[in-house]
Amino acid sequence: MLHKPVGNPAARPDVSEPGANPGNAVEDFGDARLGTPAASPGPAASGRSQNPFISRVARVVRFTAKALLPFAVLAAGWGGYQYLKATRPEPPKQAQTERVFAVTMHPVKRQTLQPTLKLYGTTVAGREFDIRALVSGRVITTSDELREGGLIGAGQSLITIDPFDYRTALEEAKAQRTETSARIREQEASLASEKRSLEHARSQLALAEADLERAVTLAQRGNLSEKSVDDRRQILLQRQQAADQTANSLAVWEARIAQSKAAVARLDVVIERAGRRLEETVLTAPFDAYVTEVSAQTGRMVGINDKIAKLIDRAWIEARFTLTDSQYGRLIAKYGRLEGRKIELTWRLGSEAFRYAAEVSRIGAQISSSSGGIDVFARIIDPTTPTQIRPGAFVEIEVPDVRFDDVVQVPNAALYDGDTVYVAVAGRLDPRKVEIVGTAGSDLLLRGPLNDGERIVTTRLPTPGKGVAVKEAAVP
């Protein structure tokens, strides 16, 4: 599209004319793009207009230059950094040295050992029971030692229950027995009298029989009447009846005497029972005991079987401890049984340690499902020496273990992964597979490819392995 010239068209040079410079407009635009003020157009140029296409191109060029300028700066910086990095001087390399661990070592020595098992347990009462009232009544006296922690001697009185009712019952039973015994003597006298009467009656009967025989003989001769004979028969019958009555009386008296004697025997039982009840009004200790759980005091009414206190035998104290399955199996396999084996225990009180000899008395009836072991009870031979030990004390127990042949004793820290120790060979670690056969305190008893004189590393290393360099640490 062509624009009409403004102003004097004769003043503008015609671009179509020969010799005209069409680049003047571009030069003017270029001056404006470069920031130089364009010269004021003269009368000839003021009437010309700029090319719009060229203006748009100039603006695009300026925008592109501004957008690419930061990237150009970053590229130049990155290039400079890479150049400096590539041309920096190499630092001198230092030679790396191998790390050597200072460790403690334990010499290998094969030997025969019988270690002692270090166990822990508590003391328990070997014999204890609740002492209860055997009769009912009011408590009238109690022992001064009938209190928590009291010491009661064998045969010492604990409590006394009012004996009045039991004493009167005993006296009444004795009086009844005396009365019955007197009745027996009376009946025996009557029996003796009846026996004599029976003898007389039988004598009279014999005389009546003889008289009747004589009367019959005389009557046959005609010297005596029949009436006299009948009278004599009547007398004989009377004598026979009297003798029979006396014999029956004897049986009755013998039965009465037997009943009276049975009553006496029954009264003897009553007297014995009453005497026992009277004795039971006084409760005594059956053995030397500690007193605990006291529930009876003077003036209190107690009934039969009411609990008075609990007694713990002072001379029968046991230590209770647990053997693991492996320990118990090892001892049983070696000795066949544990009962009767001697052990030692230690009771620590502050800085003092008291030692006691004991003997295994029994094995628990069941294996504990929680601990996986079995309870063992050992009776303390003398629980009063060196000082009286009571139930509930925490004690250390030493049980002789079995004898181990051809074993190596090493500290527990020398074992890795449960079956490996490291031997220092020419300053390098050499792993050896071993078997744990027992313990000796905190040490382990091992068997394996270990030779006398070799040195086992006992220091715990963070990264042990074959070939790691070690040296023996200096002993301070």
C-alpha cells in the first residue's frame, strides 16, 4: 500500500528516481534502534514515513537479544568453571596405611575342669502349718512370743482357753464312772447271794426227792397213805420251782452286771475324751518355730478350727533354685540323681556374706513352662550358724558341675555368632568354628580346632573377619 506524501511532494526525492538512495530510511531507523537521536529531517525527509515491516523486525531482534543475554552469561560462567577445573593442578596423592587393631589375647590351654554352677534362689520353709484351736471358748492367756516374728520353743504354750467347762465335764464323767462301778459291785454281791441261794435250793430239792422216794416205798408197803405221798410230791415241785427261780435270777444279775460294765467302758471313753479336751485348752508348739499371721489375743472367743497363728520350723529351712534343661540333663546323665548332693549357698547382708552348707533333698514335681527348667530344693544343714537364716532370703548357690575333659576356657567376649572365635596367626585374624560344652562362671568351655599355645582374641571388634590385622595391646 502506498501512502500519499504529506507536505510538498516535490520536496521528497522519489525513490523510483535513478540515483535516489532507498536506504536512507533504514539508516535513519538504524540510528533510532542504536539509540542515537536521528537528525531532524530536513524539509525533504520530514514528509517520508518508515517501513512497518522493518520496525517489527527491529523490535523482535531487540526482545531476542534481551532474552538470550542471561543464558549467554550463564554459559560463559559454566565454560569458565570447566576450564578452571580442567586446568587445576593435581594435589600429591598420599599412600593409604592398613589399620591395625590393638587387642587382648587369651592363650589356648586344653585341660580338664570341673566348674561350679553359679545360681540364685530363695529360702523357703521346709515345714510350716497353721495352728488352730481344738476346742471353743474364751482365750484367757497368750504367750509373750505369740506375735509376728516371735520365736517359740518346742512344747512352749501359745494360748490357754478357759478350761472350766472342760474340767467340770471331766469331773462329771469321773463321778458317773464311780457311781456305775459301785452299782456293779452291788450287783455282783447280789449275784453271789443268788448263787448261794441256788445252792441251798438245789440241796433242798435233793432232800425232797429223797423224801419222796422213801414215801413211795413206805406207801407200797402199806405203811404210809397216798395222801402223804402226794404231799411230798407237792413239796418236791415247790423246791424245783424255787431252784428254777433262783437260777433265772442269776441270769438277770449277770446281764445287769454286763450292762453296768459296758456303761463303765463308755464312761472311760467319755473321761478320756474330756481329759483330752481339757488338755487341748492349752495349745503348745510342736517344734522350734517362727510365729507369723497371728490372729488370737487374750479375751477373744475362738471356735473349733479357728486359726491362731502360722508356725515355721526354724530347723528346717530349704533353698529353692532352678536348673535349666541342659544343666539338669547334664547332671542327671552323669550322676543318675541329684538327691543327697552337697552344695553351698551364700546369704549377703550388706557388706557381710554368710555361707551355709546344704544338701539337695528333693526335685520339683513339674518342669516350669515359663523358665523351661526344674525347681530343686536343698535343705540347709544348720540354718542357725553362722546366723539364723529365715525364709524369703535371696541367696547365691554354688552347685558342682560335671567334669569336662579336653576343653578350653575362654572369656565370653571371645565368642562371635555363637560358634566362632578368632585366633591371631602372624598378626592376622583366623576364624575357628567351636562348640560350647559348658560354662565356668562368666567364661565358656569350648571344644574345637584350637591348639595349645595359640592366642584367642578376647577384645570385641566391630568388624571382625579373616585377615584383619591385629596386635596385642600393652598391659598397663
